[in-house]
Amino acid sequence: MLKISLNMFRIDAAVDYKKEPDKAKFLIVGVPSGFNSRDLLKTVANRLTEVPEVKGLNSGQVMEFVIKGFREELRINLTNDEITKISNHIYWITNGVPQRVQEYSEILAYKIKDNKWIYNEAIIIDSNNTWVLDSLHKNYTLIAEMMNSI
């Protein structure tokens, strides 16, 4: 069995993390145990690139996502008016955050599937309830873990 060693590197030497702890940036790298990070630091460093922050989607991009996912991939029979209502609702409830758009759309798609691939507006309400409860459960779990770690 391969054992993994975790190495943490501070990557923002210009920031005084004692005065501004929220601006400190660290990189955690998992490597096979026995990897001497000091000797092979250049090996790791030349493979690192900063990934730009993912911006939120605008309403047009959410509509494209809905069309491609629901109409083209899942082949759900939706009118243009339904596509517009669904995409506007998804944009509104998720604020265009890509991960949230995907999570909500997945729930909605499963609800439509459970309804024999027929969409109706009641499914949106059911999807909202499922999505909100799931989100609250995740937040509750995170807070509980943080409180128990003290």
C-alpha cells in the first residue's frame, strides 16, 4: 500500500500572516512518503500553476447549461417558455455559482426522471425543498465538525 505524506508550503511570503491571517495562502501537496520535499522542491515548483478564480455564471450561461443538459443530453421535452422559466429560476436560486447550478440542476433532473420525464412547475417547488434541506444539512455538518475540533 502506498503511503501518502502531506507537505504544506507557504506561497505568499509578502503577506504578514500574523497581521492579516485571512490573506495567508498555503499549498498542501500530497506526495508518496519518503519524498524529501527540500531536495526535490524544484520538481514540485515547476508543476504548479495558479488556477484563476471561477467567476459566477450570468443568466445567459445558465440558460445554455439548462438547454444543453436538460434538452440536448437528457432529451426532456421542454418548451422554450419552460426553458426560460427553469433557467431564470436556477440563476436566481443559485446566484449563478457554477457548483450550485450543477447541484440544483442534478436534483431537478432526478425529480423530472421520477415523474416519468415529464416536467411541471410543482417539481421546481419539490426541488427547492430538497436542495435547501441538503444545503442546510451540509452547513450543519460542517459547523458541528468545526465545533467538535476545538
